[in-house]
Amino acid sequence: MGDEEDFSSLPLTDRWVHKVWKVRKAAYEEAAQAFEKTPDEYDPAFRPFVQDPGLWKSAVADSNVAAQQEGMAALCAFLKFGGREGAVRSRQHTITSIVEKGLPSTRPAIKTNSLEALLLYIELDVPGPVIEEILPVLSNKVPKVVAAALAALTAIFHNYGCKTADPKPVLKFLPKVFGHADKNVRAEATNLTVEFYRWLREAMKPMFWGELKPTQQSDLEAQFEKAKAEGAPKQERLLRSQQAAQAAAPVGGGDEDEEMADAPEEEEVGEIDAFDLAEPQDIISKVPKDFFDNIASSKWKERKEACEGLYAAVNVPRIKEGDFNEITRCLAKCMKDANIAVVTQAAQCIELLAKGLRRGFAKYRPTVMQPILERLKEKKQTVADALGAALDAVFLSTDLTENMEDITEFLKHKNPQVKEGTMKFLVRCLRTTKDVPSKQEIATMVECAKKLLAEGSEALRSGGAEILGTIMKIIGERAMNPHLEGLDDIRKNKIKEFYEAAEVKAKDKPKPPPPAARAPPPGPAKKGPVKKAPLGAKKPAGSGAAAPAAQATPAPAPAAAPPRMGGLGNKLGVPKSGGAPGGAPGGGLGGGIKAPQKRSAFAAPPSPRPAEPEPEPEPMDLDDPPSPEEQRPAPPRMGLGRGGLQPGGLAGRSLAKPVPMDYTPTPPMPPPPSGLSHMERAELEELRDANDRLLKQLEDARHDRSKLLSEIQELKNQNASLIEDHTRDVLSIKAKETQLVRARSDFEAAEQTNDRLRRELDRLKRALSHTEDQLRHANRARPGSPSSPHIGLGVMSPTHDGGIYNDNGYQQQSSNRNRMSFASSMSEEKENGDGMMSGGFHQKVSPDPRYHQGGSAGSSGRGTPAGFRQPVEEARSSESLASIGFNSYGAERSSSRTGMRTGSSRLQAPSSGTAGGMESWKRAAEVTSQLKARIEQMKAKQGLNRP
């Protein structure tokens, strides 16, 4: 007991951090009770914990479970009854400990108070700082701590929603926790993802969906189907700021205010998309470095690879702003590519760029819009779908007004396929736009749609009806009726069908008509003249009051005038006379004075030219012609007076009343009539004329614009034809260049052949000159030699034997056989026409002396130029050879046979050869010259002498 008294005597802050857990537990309980008893958040009980927020860290993470439970309860009481300042100061000290020590606790009270403390921290301020403190705990090594943190995040988003609490930081951690090894962590991650899906729907998938396993995706899809059936979620807990705003709202709103408050909330849930959740990424640095080189390549595969590389770079939910002018120009150029694979990939890149930049892509719209619309002529469905998706993405980054000019231009395109694709794009624009088109835009679209109704294609006619039906859904059936005038019932019914089936986001709600201007009450208008009338007399008040009544209701005015006239007459006669009310002429002085007074006062009204009413009613002639009641003279002015029109002098006139009586008859200005005045009508006519002039100018401007557009289209067509001609010329030039290159190569080959033949000719000339030199040398040497005939015959012989001087008969017989074989081969070549052109040409003209033996040459003539079929030369050769004993082949053969039989023939041959030796050598020289001439003829025939 003594120890307890000592502990209780300590200050609360000292007991708060005491080493004995019971003391700490008692301090926590005492603080919680003190917080509950405070009147407001400025009570001194909160001051120690606001000034030293670190005290709460030891309380929520107390090592003793019982003390920790009371510490959590004390923190909840502190946050519940304290103010925002204490929560902001203490949350950085407590949230991590709450998540790591309180949420995973085995005691339900600690877990409940821990979660409540987190929700109170959010309620007092904003969710962002609390979520930032929880996210690092997701990397904790203890699985149950991670699972508890995920459960806390699920509770936070369930209570406050994704509009109050930003889900983007948490979505980044989902792939990591889905890959955790602990199944409890994965289960809590699934619960958190389903909670996100309740608020975000499909918009959250681009953030992490691709990093999940297929089995996890299938399990989540099954959970998503259950979440769809629950309906739209609602925020269950409000922040203190939201509670204050709700309390400050007017109370008498009724059910309409509640409906208006609920409606935007449901719309906002659908408006959340991946663009709002994602962080901008810089993709310019991720574009391949060789993109611009490959996109301009002549090979379609390289262009397609460049587009694929760009697609991988821009495939992100949100793109950071940058300079994409050059990239969009390249993609727009790809729309004209001949390869549809390149066109499709480029369209997908444009779609991703437009989706990633949103409004930032609006400045690139003029670059890509027209090329995409022009490419709609492609009939392949995959290409058309890619182009349509690109157009839709571009439209989302702009609005209908910016695209209206291009759409109306391509709705008049000569290609039906382009016209149909543009029509479908316009229908999609009308369905997705959130802004109601202006009247001018509606008129333009209706005009284009009516032209489509008259097309020959069923698809275009249905498209025109769909456009009109969608416009009717936006502006209403009543506002659309004037635009449908002149259409037959069949087309109207078709339009009505599309009108009933159309779904649009923009609906024109007609403004309620302004309240009709209430006419001023008649009382105040009549009081002005009535109050002014008593200055002179009450008689003109009746006329002044009767004038407005006559304008408003003409019938009762004459009936109301006579009673007022009588009353006024009596009142004028009573004060001064005191006698008979009739005012007879013989009534005494009073009666005599009264008569002239009445006559002088009312002498002007009965005059045929009344002067008093003219100045005032004159401005009223500008409004309307005077009514019959206004033209009729007022009865009171004529019948008032007792004495009638009696003559009298100046003494008979009243000296007191005449001045006021002169001003009282002037009637007040009647109020303006209910209709339009002449000036207003004239002004209205002027405005109508001005409106007609403006409409005419507008129509002329439209006509001029259409003419300019047609001229632009013609110029575009001319430009396209010029481009085609230029391309054709370039191709022809390339073909000519190719032919020129081939001709040059042929020329070079011919030059090489010519050089080769020239070298061959030179070689032949050298061989011939060498042969001539040898022949000359032989001619010089043989005449002085004692054995020249025998040597000459041996040299000219085409055989390898010893000639006719061989004593051996067998050798002589073989020699004759060799000569015969040589002669027979030469004769065969001559018969075949080979002559000097055969492969043995070099052998025939060889400088070898054995081929020039006289016997062989003289026997057949093949060793000489006589072999070129020249009969004269052959005859000469035969004669010359016969002179030395070789007349013919048969003679040679017979002589050889004779020489074989008898030895005397051996002695006869030298003798005959000696006699004709000189002539044979002269003949050889002639043959050589003839051979040269023949070679020159051959050169001339084969063209070897040409340069």
C-alpha cells in the first residue's frame, strides 16, 4: 500500500513511463478517464501529451499486453476528445508502432483499438500521411505484420473510399505482396484488391494487372464478379472537415438535395480511370535511338520494327509532357504507307500517345487527324479497327468543336469507305461527348446526315439516320422536329428507332421559361393623378382616372363618368353661394359672381379647338392612334357650372381660384400601352433586317468556304498526281541508270575481249615474223652449202625420218607411210572447211623446218597457202614441185616404191632435187607472202582491226 501511495503521488507523465507495468497501466486508465471528462479539446488535460507526443509511442508499444491494451484505449480517447493538433503531432510517433505491435496482437481489444486509432487519425486530418506511414511496414519480414498492415489498408479504403484516400501509392505495392510466400499475406492482398475494384473498377488494372500470375488473375476475376453484384460503394465515415461542411449545409433541402448529392458521387465512381491513378512517365528517353532512321527506311520490316519499338515505349497509362512533334509527323506519314502492318502499328502508337497525354495531345491533332481519316479507305477490318481506336483516343483529348471541320469535310469524301468510317466516328463522338453541341454545329451535322440519307449504300443511309437519332437524344425530340421537316415517314421512323436505342452522356436540358413580367398594379398608377387633382378642383380627377380605365377596359368608362361629373358640380357650387344649388341668375350678388366664374373657368372646353389637351397627348401619337374614348370630349368639362354660359365682366370673375383652375384641366400622360410602340417596332424591323443580312453573309461565307475546300481538295489531288508522276519519273530514271550501268559493263567486257584478241594477234604477228626470219636465214645459208639440196629437202619434209636418203628400206617405207597420213589429215581438214581456222593452225604455220620439206609440200600442197582453196596457186605449186621430181602424191608414192625396189632411185632424187632447189625456196617465199595476205583478210573479217 505504501508503494502504491508513492506511485500515485508521482506526476502522470512520470508514472506514464514507469518501469512497473502496473503503474503504467494505472496511468493509462487515469488519462483515458480524464480525456473523457474534458469539456473541449482545449482542456489542460491534453496539454502534456500535445507538448510531448513521444509519450504515446511507449504506450502503444508497451511490453506488457495488459498495459498495452489500456494504452491503446487511452490513445483512442485522446484522439476522440482531443483536437487535430494532438493527432498531427503524435501520428508520426505512433502509427508504425500501432501497425507492428497493435494490429498483429492476439487480444481482440488491442486489435480493435489499434484500427480505431488509425481511422481516427484519418478522420481528424487527411488519409495521406497515415497511409504513407503504413506502406513501409509492407516490407516487414514478419508475415503477420504485413498481413495486418494490408487488413488496415483495406479497412481505411472501405470506410473512407478511394476519393478521400488516394489509392495510387498502395497500388504500386500490390504486385510485391501478391508475390509473398505467406498465404495469409496473399489473401489480405486479394481482399485489398477487391476493395479497390469496388471503387475503381477496370481503371486499376493497368497499374499492376500484367505483373500477376494467370491463376491470380482468374481468382481475382471471380472475386470481381461478386463485387459487381454489390452495387456502387459509399463512404461510410466522414472526415471532420466533411462533417463540418455537412453541418453547415442548409437543412431545408429536402429529398432533392439528397438526390443531387448522391448523383455526382455515383458519376465520380465511373469517372476514375487509369490516367488519374498513374504517375506521368518520361517516354522520350525510352524511344529507340534508331527510330527516325528505321521509320524512313525503304524496307517495310524496318518501318514496322520502328513502330513496334515506339509502341513498347508509349505503352504506359500516363505520359509526361514533352515535344512529340517529330514523332507525330512520322506516325502521320506512316498512315500513307503501302504496307498495312505498318499502318496498323502506327495507329496503335497514336492511340497510346493520345491516351497517355489526354489534353496535351490536342496540339498534335491537326497533324494526325486528316491522314487517319484518309486511310479509312482500307477495307481490312483489323486496320479499320486500329484506325477507329486511334480516332477515338484523339477525340478524347479534344472536343467535338475542334474536330467538326475535319468530320464534315470527310463526310463529303468521294470514297464511300472513307465516308462510312467518318460517319461511324461522328456517331461515337456524339455518344461520348459530355458537352452539348452548339446550334450551329447541330445544323451542320444535320445537313450532312440528311445528305447521307440519300446515298445509294444502305450502310450510309443507316448511318445518317443514326446520326440524326443520336442528335435527337442529346437535344430532345421537340428541338429536333424542325430539322426533320421534309423527311418521309419511313426515314422518320428509322431515326426514331435510333433515338430510342441511343445512349449519350450529354443531354440538353431546356431552361425553364422566364417568369412573365407582371403588370404594375392599377392602384399606384391611379394615385398619382388623384393626388394632384385637389390643387384646383376634384373635377379633373374623374377624367384622369377615367383615361386609364378607358384604355384598359373601354366599356365601363362612359358609365363611370356621369356620376363623378355631378358630384363635382355640387361641390363647386356649395361653398360660395349658400343658396339654391342650381345657381339661378337672379340669386343675388353671390349668384351673379358665381356665374361669370364658372363661365370663365370652363369657357375653353366647349370650344371647337381645345388648346389645353394638345401639348400633353401629342407624344402619345407615336405609340398608337387615339381611341374613340380619347377623341370624344370629356363630358365634365362641358356640363359643370350652375349658371351655364352667362355673360359677365371682369368684376364678375373670381379673384381667388382662377390660377389653379388654369392648370387643373391638363390631363396627366396616360401610361404606355401594353403593345409595342412605333419606335420599338422600327427597331425590331432593323434588328430583323440585320439578322437577315448576317444570315446571308454567313451563307455566303459557307459557300466560299465550301468552294475553298473544294479547291483545296483539287489541289491535293493535283499534288497527289504530281507526286505519282514524279515517282514514275524517278523510277524511269533509275531504270535508265540501270541500263546504262549494264551497257558500261558490256562495253568493258567487249574492251577486255578486244584487248585479248589484240594480244593474240600480236603474238601471231611475232610468230609469223619469226618464221619469215628463219626462212630468210635458210635461203641465205643453203645456196653456199654443198649439201643444200639434201638439207633443204630434209627441212621441208613433214616427217621425222631421214628422208629419201635413208638406205634402210623399212625406214623408207615407214617414212612414206608418215607422209601419207599427214597428207590425208590435211586433205580431210580442207574438205571440212577448217583450213587455217582449225586447231592445228599453229602447227601448219609453225616455223619448224621439217614442215617445209619440198617433197611433202609438193605431194599435196597442204603445207602451203594453196590449202586455202586457190586453184591458181595450187597449179603453180604443182608445177614448181614437179620440177624437182615431186609431181603428185601418187608420183611420190610410186617413186618411193620404185626406190624401195631398186637402189637407183635414191640417186635420182638428189639429182632432181638439186636442179629445182632454188625455185622451191623462191616459191616458199611467195607462199609466205600469200599467207600474210590471207591472215590480214581473216583479221578484217573478224573485226580485229577495229579500234
